[in-house]
Amino acid sequence: MVRRKDIDGSESVPCFYGKELRWKREAASLTLQQLVEGSFYGQSHLSEIERGERRMPRDLAEHVDQVLETDGFFGRRCEEVRKARRAGHASYFEKVLEAEKHAEAIEEWSPTLIPGLLQTGAYARAVVRATHPLEPQERTDAKVNARLARARLFDDDHSTPEYWAILHESLLRLPILPPPEMAEQLDRIATLAHRHRITPQILPWNCGAHPFMLGTAKVMTFADAPPLVYTESLHTGDTIDDPALVKEYRRSYDRLRAAALPPEASLALIEEAAEDYRNGKQRL
């Protein structure tokens, strides 16, 4: 019999919440399946909550409180878990944080910035500081650390989603950092590509009109849920789940991918730009 892994409740608020949930469930002599009966969720969803890997939806928390007779405990605390999970991120980004971890594939179009999942610490700090120049240093540090933590999904070779990023060529020539740090940023993208963790494509600056001339897009698909699209502007973001609209974004992204350079040529261009920064020969 395989011995189950214990939960360290001191690791984080979600882990503490999950450990308490498991303790209450087992004290009531209920299996995962028995506890979710009558709700719209499966036992795997509840198991991930117990391990601190997934947030508790409000309706499921209320269901659990009713079954376990916990007087609203989990309903009251699920908001604290939600806030803890998004620490360092804007509230409108909350759905994306969880979706990235469970996605089978993530496809991203980024015309003006290196995507957050690919940013180095120096690049992330420059972006955050440019957007919020007067905020306290500790708040900037929290945002940078939170952004870097998201990229840990590339560390696990077995559960990493397929990640496909289309970047505008101008990002390779836009020196928002000193040359050595820009080289490091582009090296990170190239390293992930060589490790087969990501597939980058470059949209040439002279490609002409293309389907995504306005806005950004992150298309996420899942094994057990409908696809989502996330779009973002300066201080707002929107998660889209309407099937018809998601289909339109999907179609536009596929057309954009057809206009971009092939992955091999794109990777060569990224590495060439990194070498130019290292040698002080960056081209504008």
C-alpha cells in the first residue's frame, strides 16, 4: 500500500486550509467522493484543494460546511486562501494563476513585453517599476517574486504544459535593460526552448497587417474543462470563457502563428540578438 504524503500546514495559507479540510473530512469518516456528492465538483478537485494546490470555490466551501457541519468555517476562510494565492498579483489575474497550473497548453501573444512566465528577475523589476514608480520597495519585491514563482511550472518536466509564445521582433531590439541583462533575458528564452519546455516564434517587424494588431492574448486549454482566453491592458485584465468568443481568439491566434517565423528560425534570431547585446552590437 502506498503511504500518502502528509500536508505541511505551515507551508502556506492554502496548505493550512487543505490540511484542516482533510482532518475534518477524515474525522467525519468520509471519503473524497462522499464529501463532494451533491456538488458540481469531482474528488480529484477536492484532493488538490486538500494538498494546497487549488483554491476552494465559494459554492464548494458552502457545500463542505453543510456536509461536515462546520458552521461556515470553510466558507469564511476560502476568501483568505484566495487572497493568499494571488499575493503579489492583481485581483483580475486570479483565475489565470490557477489556470496556468492545470492547463494542458498555453499559447501566448505578446507584442510589447516579454511574457511574465519568461521574464528574468531584472526584466520583471524593470516592468513593475516603470508601471508603479512610487510604490514601496517591498511591494515591488512581492510582485517580482510572485511573477518569478509562476515560472516554476517549467521546472517539472513531467507536468509542464505545452507553452507556445509568439513575440514581436521589436522585443528583441527594445533595450529596457542594460545590454548584459538583456542578453540574460533572451538567453533564458533560448534555454527553455533548447530544453523543449517552450516553443517561441518571432513575428517579423515587417510582416504587414496581421490578425492581432490590437491587444494581447493567452489561450489556455485543459483536459477536463473548456478553454479560456486572458487579455490584458495597462491596469486591467479579462478572462474570457464564452465559447463563441474563445473560438474567435483561437482562430486569430492560429492565423498569427502562420504569419510568424518558424520555431527554428525564431530561436536563431533570439540567440543572435542575445549575442549582439553581449558584444555591444545591438541593432535598433
